Amino acid sequence: MLRLTQLLHRAVQINPHGTATVCGDRQRSWTESRDRIASCAAAVTALGCVPGDRVAILALNSDRYFEGLFGLAWGNFIVVPINTRLAPPEIAFWLSDSGCKALLVDDVFLPVLPAVRALAPELEHIIHIGDGPTPDGALAYEALLAAATPGPDICGSGDDIAALFYTGGTTGRSKGVMLSHTNIVLNMLNTLAIVHFQPDPVYIHAPPMFHIADATMTFISTGIAAKQIFMPRFDPASFLAAVQEHRVTDSLLVPTMVNMVVNHPDIAKYDLSSLKHVIYGASPMPEAVIRKGLEVMPHTKFTQAYGQTEAAPVLTLLDARDHGTSPDQLRRMRSAGRGVLGWDVRIHDEDDNEVPRGTIGEICGRGPAMMRGYWKLPELSAQTLRNGWLHTGDGGYMDEDGYIYIVDRLKDMIVSGGENVYSAEVESAVYSHPAVAECAVIGVPDPKWGERVHAVVRCKPGMSVSDADLIAHCHTLIAGFKCPRSITFRDEALPLSGAGKILKTDLRKPFWDGQSRQVN
């Protein structure tokens, strides 16, 4: 039976004295990390948590985040990674909805704890994993580890739930994606079959570790006993310096990060010869950016990954051999690649019939890495997994060689800087302002973020609000990346369909005219 801690035990077995983690001045071997992970599990157990309990992590990237991920697996708890960009009400909802008994939190997020605890009173324990002083009412991580008596690995396996990765909600609320040990480990193995790492690999955590994409790379890096370098936050100059200093061989970057790196004015000053492979995904890559990457980093191979949290997460990969300047490569770089091993990937019509090659339909997948469902949302789970297929909500077509091209987003979602933003969540925040009578949130092209969140608003008669004030109002309710970056005010009512629904297609059209596809 597949289980997450298998990866850790293998790393200790094949590289016991090799470096596992480098975080600032701290450096630990695989054996040391394994022992601390066992102590982490024992410490959480000593607080009264039992197998199956949910425990959250709200922190920037660090070696302690890594220990928390595997420590919670070791103790057979369900980890709930919290998006670090959320507003306190959203954090509290994730904690309450999942029923978390404990929260691991670092220094950066201590200021939000009073607001979060007031909204999530069922949270019993706060474990401080930062380097600063531990606040009143919290428990010091290092002290807990020192006092713990490590116990045996009782990690779950197979279809047992390993993690709840929350995503934005199409109905205005987030939903917890239940991923099992089989889901996560099998998808990792499927990815490894195509993505080939260097001998003595060194992986740098550049994207946030709460995201399923970097979590997958955490599990892969552990399974192959790679040295892992932790960047608390991404910054292009810091990334370039870290690659040079630590001789990084592999990384995962979202397209906005790739853009910032390859166009950094000082990139030529850094020795990036060790960086052999970059995986990118989470949003489409502009062709100009990948061309620039191939130009300024000729020694680096690029692989595109496409998927979603519900797929744990990889559905397709565009191999490094498909990146280049030949006509075939340029054409294929516009695709999302081909299905990975272990997944049946097809294009379906509305009745779940496969459509002919070249015909646009919904991208669907079927395989053992498919999520177990949404936490406490059986009806939505059944709808998303109907007829045994994961329905992605992305529109696309497959060519004769099995390459999938994404052309539109069937569900009401915006991808901005690699983050999923569901319009319903943003609209709920906009509508809560007393001056707003009608609102529609859409994605519009943006040269930096791929897409930006744009609101179309009609105010109530005799009332008005400035775009700055309305955006500020949204910032008090939802994460900053979800808030509108621009607003159009209209005096007339928004266009409606015969069923009374706002015609977002009409609202999007002026922004997307001349574009080859309706996502960016």
C-alpha cells in the first residue's frame, strides 16, 4: 500500500548522511530530519490529537514546514496547508470547515491569530514554528520536539486521506480536496516517469509550499533524497543568487516567476550552469517568455505541467524535447502536453462522449490519482466525478498526436499569477458594499499576471463608490490576489441571458478581441 512516509524512509535508506534540508543557517541530514519528523508526530499526539484529526500549517517555506508535512503523515493526521495570501475570515473558514484541532504557524502570521481564533474557536492548539519569541497561548515547536518521545511510524496508506488541499469555490466558498496517500504518491511516480532529475539533485522551493504544485515537488524531492533549499518567499534576485550559491539543479516555477527570472536585468551576472531543469505550470506560459528562457538559459530544460488539485495534481506534461525553435516545437509549446502515465485523458462533450480529434470539448481524466472527493460536499463531488471521470472545467481539444490545447475555461474561474480565483468569491465581496447594485467579475488579459481580476459594477440609484474604495473594501474580506485590480462602472443594467444570468461572455468580449484563445 502506498503511503507518504515511504518516501522519507527511502531517502534515509539510500542517503542517511546526505543533506536533506538547507534553511538559512540550518542544515540537516536525512537521518536528523527523520528523527525530528518522528518527534513532531509524537508531540502532536501528546496534545491529544488522534489519527484522522486535521492539523493545519500556515507558514512561509521552511525546513519546519517540511517536517510538519511529514510529521503529520507519520502520526496519521490529515494535513491542511493554508494559503498564506488569505484574509483572516478565509483562514478561519478553512480551519472551521476542516475541523482542525491544531495549527502550526510561523512568525509572519502571528499578527492574524487573534482575529482567526475569534472566528475559529474550535481550534485547540497553536504550535509556533518560527524563530522569534513564542507568544502567549502558543506552544514552542522546538520545545515540544525536545520533550517528545518518538513513536513508530503509523502513517495511513492507500485510500486513507493524507491531506485536504483547499481550492477556491465556484459557489462562493472554498472546498477541501481530499487527497489520499495513493493519489499523492502515484501522481508523483507518474510525473517521475517523464521528468528526469539529475544525479545528486538539489531542489529549491521557490513557489509557496502550501500549493499542491510545490507540495508534489516536496514529495518527489524526498523520494529521490534530493537536497532541498528553502526560500521563504520568491524574489527573482534571491532565486538567482540561491541557484548560484547552492548549485541548484531543479526547480518549479509558475510562469510569472519564469518571466521575472529570465527578464531580470542582472541574470547574466549569475552562474546558472547547475540549473538543468525547470518545471512550470499553474497557468499558461506566454510564448515570448519561454523563448526568452531558452535563449538566456540554454543549458536548462523546461517541462510544462498541466493539471489541478483534484488530479493530485498532474494530468499532462509537455516534455523538454517539445521545447525549442523548430516549427513543430513552436506549435507544441502552445499545448499543455500529453497525458501522463496512469491517467486516461480525453476530450468529452456534454454527455461524456469522447469527441473527434481537433474538436473542442471539456478536458476530462480518469485514474487512481483522482481525488477522493470534496470534504463534506458529496453532491459537488458527485458532479465533478460523474461517470467516473474528473471534469476539469477546462475547454480544449486534442490533436492527432495526443497533445492537448486549452482554449477556454468552462467554469467561472480566473488564473492570475498562478493562483485560481473563482468569480463567485470576489462577487460576494463586491456585493457586500452598500453602494453596489449589480456586479460581475471576469478575467481580462494582463501582461504581468496572465489574467487580472476585473469587476463590472452598477451602483444603486443615488449612490456611488470609487474604484479605490471598493477595492479596499474587498481587501478586508478576501485575499489580495482575489481582489479586483480594475473596475468598470456602468449606469445601465448588466446584460442578461434568457434565464436571467449575467452574460459574462458579452462583458469579456471587448477585452479578449484579437486573442487566439479566451484564457491567458
